[in-house]
Amino acid sequence: MATTSSFTHRIDPTLRAQSETLFNELGMSLGTAINVFLKKAVRVGGFPFDVNLDVPNRETIEAMLEAERIAKDPAVKAYSVEDALEELKK
């Protein structure tokens, strides 16, 4: 029989309640959900999901700057959705 050990961690009461509600709907306890997370993390050798800052990459930043430039340029022709669809059909 496998042995277990205890793990104590402080958690925001609201987050705990929301998590327990979610995992109960999935048919498991919060403890089971934590074990699922830990087993998956060990299997993949890290977080089982992307962990990163929500910062756009260089290409996205360049596209955003270009869109701003185009939006402010009075020489750029503006299209309605209907006009744009007609242009695409040509």
C-alpha cells in the first residue's frame, strides 16, 4: 500500500471555495485535483501549461505599432466591412 504525506498551504478562502466548487463538479476533491496537477507536472518535467508574462512578442508589438500608424494616416483609404468584402472579391 502506498504511503502519503501531508502538505499544508495557506490559500485565499474565496479561491479555495471557487476551486472546490469547480473540482467537485468534475467529480474530485481539491486534494485529488492538486495530486493530478503534481503528477502531470512530474510527467512533463515542468508546469503542465504555459507560465509566462502576458507580454506580446516582438512581431506582435510591430504589428500593433503598424496598425496605429495606419489608423492615424489620413492618406490610407478607409473601408466599411461591405466595401472591404467587395474589394476582396475583385
